[in-house]
Amino acid sequence: MIGTAYIVDDDEAIRDALTWLFKSRMVASRAWHSAEAFLADWRNDLRGCLVLDVRMEGMSGLELFDFLSEQGSHMPVIFLSGHGDIPLAVAAVKKGAFDFVEKPFNDNELVDRVIQALAFDASRQVRRAGQASLDARIGQLTPREREVMARILDGKYNKVIADELNIAMRTVEVHRARIFEKMGVKSAVELAQLLSGRR
Amino acid sequence: MIGTAYIVDDDEAIRDALTWLFKSRMVASRAWHSAEAFLADWRNDLRGCLVLDVRMEGMSGLELFDFLSEQGSHMPVIFLSGHGDIPLAVAAVKKGAFDFVEKPFNDNELVDRVIQALAFDASRQVRRAGQASLDARIGQLTPREREVMARILDGKYNKVIADELNIAMRTVEVHRARIFEKMGVKSAVELAQLLSGRR
DNA sequence: TGCCGGGTTGCGGATATCCACAATGGCTGC
DNA sequence: GCAGCCATTGTGGATATCCGCAACCCGGCA
């Protein structure tokens, strides 16, 4: 299994129980006693899922979740709650929490959810990969090439682009060729497909 | 306000209270005593939102929600629940419910949520409109034109398309022109932009 | 000062696309 | 059977795109 379950709970008994539980099901895990302690070790490139206690001293699990979301993290989060607080659960899920589990929880079900979350994160990473390589390719375009590309994506003729940029058609052609080369496509249509949704 | 709040609850007191409440806030509403009764009047082109009791005799609110989803409905749904059942609430929200409110509910808050749901549905309808006109345009393409269009979107040259379909290049050109005309674009790139995401 | 990358341009030819005009064959419905 | 839609093809010319080859200008850098 790829990825680790990051446990944050102020109850040592729970931490120990979860750690042991995950170990028994071959799921890598690591535990912290507070959101603050966890954040000290946090890096945005970690792979896995979070298992957060909703209510904790200091920063709550929900606040931690919000904070990480703001930081651009999309790691799936499974909340553990000891209270039957529906508005809280609904709010968490609406904000994008992966799941919300009541204590006491069924051990097997929880691990199953965690494994689902890990798998989800793994597949998300795969999608990000293509995304990132695309960004990398866009990144190596020169400013001028980007100007030309924008106009190509508007479906404009080279002639029109040349007029708009006050340069010769031949120059546009050169840029166009370089853009296609750098972006790894061989036609404007492919370029449009590749960048559909972006911009 | 555009759209109606469709209430389904087997408790007459609740139905009356909600009807009166909505009326006082100028929100159009209509109420049914069961999911089955509601379905008898259901049409997929209704505008508004649903306010469903989770637990009812016969088909439950959750089942009704699932059924409507299967039927392709995307009308926002606000659940009302008299029980503090977190798994149920979480499951409903994960499936796309707009909200999940516990009874007894705060009148004003509920109406606010309903109004949010109505606004959400209204904006969704606007997006659907463009979508629908696009479908309509695709719909008036002949089968052959669709074959050609698929290949155009692959960035293939007319010559290649002609070979693949065993027809003359000229024929492909004709199809291509008709496709552009029917789809209301003037280049393959625009076509790709228009259809990005679909297919 | 010399090298290098980015932006620019010209020339000329091979390919492709865009289109008007014109026409044939098949199938469907009245 | 005729009208109408769809698919098909041809001719020929105007435009565009695609590219190799060659070259110039400029600013940053060793």
C-alpha cells in the first residue's frame, strides 16, 4: 500500500489503538497528540490520508482541516468524533472531508475507509502527475510563445496573429512550430484538447 | 424567487408548518405525504429544491433521493431528520445532498438553506441551457458527420480521415464544412474548445 | 569580445484547407 | 414517381499551413 495514515488525536489510548490496528492490517501510520505537533512535521508533498479527532485541545481537527485546505492540501481526511454532532459532520463532508466516523468505531470498517482514502489519494496523485508535466511544458514556453499560443487557441489564423502582434507571418509560423514542439503536439486541435479546461 | 420547494414528509404537522413558513418568506412550496405520492407528480423538468424527511413509511427520503439521482435528476435536496444518525447524514451529503438538517430545526436557518438551494438550482439551470443547446447542435449532425467530427477532434488531416473512411478527400471537406456550420464554429480549434470535456 | 538564446524576417516549395459550381446514386415519405 | 435528405465525387482556384535554409538584431554572460 502506498501512503501513510497520519493520525492526530489527543487521546493516547486512541492513538495506540489506531497505531496497532493499522499495523495489523499492514497500513503504515504515524501519530501526533495535537494539531500543532502535526503541523510541525507537515510537508505538502506527503502521501496518504489524515485521521483526525474532531475535538482536541488547541487547534481542533476541523480547524486543522480548514488550515490544510487553505495551504492547498488535498489529502483525504477521515474525521473521528465522539459526539453525535450532525451539523459538524455535515459541514465537514460538505467541505470535502473524505469521511466522518463516530466513536466508538468498528475497527475493520475504519481501516477499510482508510484504505479507500489511501487509494483515492494515490489515484489523485497520478492525475496530478500529468497535470504537473503539462505545467512544466507550459513553463518552458517563452513569453512571446505564450502570446502566440493564446491566439492559436482562439482559432485565429497566423495572418491575424501576425497583424495583432505586428510581426511577420513567418515569425508566427516559427513560434507556432516551437510551441507545438515544446508542448508535444502536432496540431492546433491537439493543443486545444490538451489545454481544455485550463486558462 | 424562481423555483419551488417540494416538501415530502409523512408528518402532517411538519408539512403544514413548512408550508406556512415558506409562504411567510415568499417561497413557493408544495407538499406531499409520501415519496410515492410525490413521484406520481414528478417530472424531470421541475425547478426548485426538495425538502425530504429521511424516515417515512414506504419509500424513505433517502431512497427517493437515490431514485431521483438514478433518473438523472440533479435537483438539490435538503434532508430533515429527527434522529441523530451521523452515518446517514454523512452518506447523504457524500452522495450529493445539498444539506442535512436536524429536527427540530431553526425556521429561519432552514428557509435560508432552501433559498440557497433554489439559487443553486437556478444557476445550474443556466449552465444546463448552454449545455442543452450544444447537445441540440450535435444532435442535428448526421451519423457520417459525427464520424468525421470525431476524427477532426483527433487532429487528423482530411487526407487521413478520407483514407480511414474510404472516401474522397473532397467528401471529407464537405462534411467538415457542414459540421462547422451546424456547430456554429469556424475552425477545428473552436470545435475542440466547444467540445472539450465531452466525449 | 565572443557565444548564446530569444525574437525577428525572407525565400521558396510541398501540403492542406476552404469554397463555389456542378453532378450522381441511394433511400424515404407523400 | 417525385421531392428531399444524405453521402458521395470532381474541377479548379484562392488561402493557409508547414518547413528547411539562411540571416540579422539585441541583451546577458563568461
